[in-house]
Amino acid sequence: MRHLPSRTTRTSRHRVIGALTAGLLCAAGAAVPASAQSPVPAPAPARAADAPAGNGLALTPPMGFNNWNSTHCRAEFDEAMVKGIADIFVEKGLKEAGYEFVNLDDCWAKPQRNADGKLEADPVRFPNGIAAVADYVHSKGLKLGIYTSAGTRTCDSVGLPGALGHEYSDARQFADWGVDYLKYDNCNNQGVDAKERYTTMRDALAATGRPIVYSICEWGQNKPWEWAAGLGNLWRTTGDINDSWSSMLSIMKQNLPLAAAAGPGHWNDPDMLEVGNGGMTNTEYRTHFSMWSVMAAPLLIGSDLRTATPETYRILSNHEVIAVDQDPLGRQGVVLSSDGGRWVVAKEMQDGSRVVALFNETGSAQRISTTAAAAGLPQADAYTVRDLWEHTTRNTAGGLSATVPAHGTVMLRVATDSHWAAYPPAVGLALDGDPLVEAGRTAPLTTTVTDLGRTPAVSVSAALTGPAGWQVRAGSATTAAALPTGRALTTRWRVTAPAGTAPGTYDLTLTAQYRSPSGERVRSSVPFQAHVVVAPPAGGGYLSDLPQLTASNGYGPVEKDTSNGESAAGDGHPLTIGGEVYAKGLGVHASSAVEYYTGGACSTVTARVGVDDEKGAKGSVAFEIWSDGTEVASTGVLTNSMAAQSVSADVSGAQVVRLVVTDGGDGVDSDHADWADLRITC
């Protein structure tokens, strides 16, 4: 049974979500050298990225398309779709941006081999066969990828023929068809040792003499980053991704610590891109694309480009971000800090510059800061800093800082540059404190505009704007004649949401305008989300009856008074832990975080917690309660075999209470977690 990144109550398929990244096609190269058949190496050294390995292919992370996430095995996965994607690659400029592989996932084959033991294409999906599709894709200057499993059957519920025991025959057939990439999955593997299975196919591909990029998809179960560099060009480091913030975040966190294993020809693969599939916001999709690029991950598009939005194309075709992923030095970014969900990840580039990703995991805008020195650059009077999403260049004295929207990422490329003075100074825009506003009441906010540059910012002004009908008034100066390096314009504001404004999130925007010493006009803005909140009732009550400030969940929505159920809202079951049923509470799935506004008026949170019985023997989670950014209670790891545990936390004076469930350190498979009998005292 395949282990999944989310709970596995569905039985229609071992793999709930597409594993496209697990198979990536690569740049063409020479025939596979004999060295590809060398014994499995020892774990990669810390500088493994310095040298290519294996077959000499995929010297930069493969880029392309895989159909799985957008079609699964539905009927729309067919020859017309594949050819259409190849056409779009050319017409929309994706080929020019670096995308070259058009990959077929599961369900391309007939359910049985023919009388000669050969694989055959499904005649309904691919009436002209795979070779004809390969010819078409090649005619566009692109490459074709294909899928099978290192088992007796593939991962689809029908169970199409796998390659176990047929490795040399199938590899020869793929080569004869003109295949350029193989994604090799892990289902129905009969318990055969993973290294043995993946080594056999490595040797079979080498024996064909055709350069075929080899993608190992064994879900990270046997730590392939320690042994697969001599076998494949990429290896999955995690279970399958799904089109949700929590899934993407969990996979990112699992992949980030493995930077030492990645390098030219051998890449960590955190699974395919979900950009454009509709389960995340555009801000979250930009983070997804940014973090995969800074991790030097394969970039395999997982959305149906025939129906993609202009914003999806803008994200996928950002040449400056793609250049980070495709940098020939082949370094994967490393984590410099992650305190409080404020991540700083730095990647060394071949030209000596550093790319710094400032990533905000939290549900509210955060100021995230580091320095050029911390990112690894040498001491200099000043640096240039390029914003890869805004496409602007500034100078900085060394400080790197941005206020990053909730779930957003700012990508900066920083370099020592003797021409730094030709660019305007960088400024940092920040909002101090959380913008929590009760309707009809005035909330104080403070903003700062700080000169980060080596040169002064001149004629500086700040403006804060809100939704129509809101009152935003300045209580102190909004202008400054000049800001030298490190100096800030601080402005106090009074913000009032009209009486009757419904609880929820509303946009505020801080805008700074200034001039460089040479007179160049500069405008910089940063969005915030103000939360219109409702004070909790006197005495408190069940938290499931109160409005949530923010909520994120590993799979499906947070459920009120039922278990997490499946992916749809309202499909949960009675909250049940250790045979005891509870009428009230929250049903979540790791990783999860739910926030409530308490306005400093509450004192205690209590609950009975555990893994819901619906998961049988599976699932392990940990529960945490946070008070204004400070953890005030935790349970440690709880499993399904344990009875409900009592948890209580002192939240006196807190403006916001946050309920967190983590995966217990072993991935999120089957992690249905219940906050049962969840109460707050106010």
C-alpha cells in the first residue's frame, strides 16, 4: 500500500495525487556511459552538488509538463491533449523559457501485455501509438516522457502492467518509441529491495544506448538522497503533493534539509508543480514556484495549460525565477532561519550572486530580514538587489528586508556590483502589529518606511489606504525630506472599519514614494490584510461556535463538530477518540493551524485531543496551543492507539489564540486529528 502525504481513506487509487515531478525529462546528452552501471555509492557528501553523477543527463533540473495532477486517469488524458500541450509550449513561449519535456503519467497503456510480452498503448487514448506521439513532440523541438512502476502493476486502481521482471524489454521498447524520460514509480513492488529494483532499470536504460532521463519515484521511503545519485537523475523525496497550501508546505519542509544531496545530474524531487490547478491563491502559487526554484527542484507543470489563466502563465514563465532553478552551479538553497514561520533561504549562484527567498508561512503579513553577509556575500560598501517578481533593481548597504504578505515569498538576487550607485536605494516597508479591527471601533496602526540603501531616499512620503468606506487617518508625519541609510519615516494611523462590517479579511496597502539622489522617481507598495474581528462572548464557550480568524488544513477544510472526513466540506463523521464520541470540537488533518481572536479577554483553553478512530491503526500527530506567538501547551506525539488526552493552556491577555497540529515527525499519512470538547473561558 502506498504511503500518502494525506490520509488514505480513498481506495480507488494508491496514489491520491499526481507524482509528476517524480518523473522529469532531461536535456539530451550522449549515450549512457558504462559508468552508469557502477555500484550504488555511499551517501552524498556535503559538496555533492559540485559534480554530475550517473548518465550525464539533467545537468540542470528538468523542466516540462506531466498530465497527472490535471487529469488523473480521466478520459481527457489522450493523444490530443499531449499534442496540444506540445503546441502550447511553442506558442506561449514556454519552450523558450526552458520547458522541454511533455510527460505521460499512468494510464497510457492497455491493461495487459500482448502475446509477445510487450506493452501496448491504450487504443482509445493513443490510437496512433506512443511512437507517433513522440514523433510529434520531437517535431516541436521537445522531448517525450513516459511512466511505469518498479512493480508488477502501476499505481492506478486498474493496475496496468508494471516493469518488474520486464525491465530490459520495456526499456528497449521505450527507446524504440523515442522516449526521452522515464518516471519509475513504486507500487506493487512485491517487497523487492528498492535499490535492487531501481538499479536494474538503471542498467536496462543504459543498455539501450539512448539518453533517457531517469526519475526515481519511490516516495522517499528509503532515503534515496543517500544512495540514488549513481542511479537516477532525480528522486522523489516525499509522498505525493496535492493542490493545497498545507500539502505544498509540508513537502517543502521535508525537502529543504536535503540540500547537500542535490547537484548537476542528480536532484531532489519534491514532486510536481500544482500552479494553476485552483486549490491555492495566486500568492501561494508564486510561493510554490519560488521555493521549488530556490530548491533547484524539477519544474514540471501539473495544470492543464489549455485552460490556464494569464496569471498562471505569468508565474510559470517568469524567466528570472526560472534562471534561479536552472543555474548551472546546481546548488540547492539552504535555510538560514525560520523563526516564527519567517523563512530565509539562500542559494549560491554560478556568477557569485546569492538568491534570497523571504518566505512567510504565517497567516498575516510579516517583516522578514537578513543581510548580504548572512547570505554568503563578501563585505562591500554596497550591493545591488534585484526583486525577481517585481523586476526592479535597487542598491542596499547590506540589509535585506521586506514585509511579505501572508503565505507569500519575496525573491531577491543580491550581488556585489561596482555600479550599485546607478540604482535607487532600496526601502523597507513595514506595519507594526497585527491589523485586527473590531467593526465600528478605531484601531491604531504604525507603519515605517526605512532606507536600506547606501544612498539617501529623498522627498519620501507614505500613504495607507483601505477599502471603500473605511476611515484611515494619519496621526503623525507622512513625509520626510530625506532618509539616510538606516533611518525610517514612522507614521501612526487610526483605522476604522464601518459599523456592521462583516468579519473577515480586508485589504490595506502601504505605499511609499521617494526619489533617488539623481532624481529618479520610485514608488513601492506592500499589501496587508486587515482582519475585522468579533470579540468573544462573555464567559466564552465552545470554540467551534466562534468565528475563525484564519484556518489552514492539511487536507480538505477544517470541520466544525465532526472529524476531518475526506476532501469536501461537511463530509466528516462524529468526533471519536478511543471509542469515545464527542459532540463538539474541530476535525483537522496535519499540518493544521486555526486562529481565533480573543481580544485579551479570555483566560483558558481546554480540550480532549487525539487521532480520530476512523484511521484505524494509522496516524500520529502532536497538538500545540499558542498565545500571541508563544507556545503555551503541547502534547507531544499522539497515535491512534492512545486514548484521548487532556490539554489545557493559559491564554490570559492574548489577542490571538492559535491551535496547531503537526505531523508528529513522520509525514502526514492518515493524520486525522480531533480537538474534541474544545472550550475557551473568557
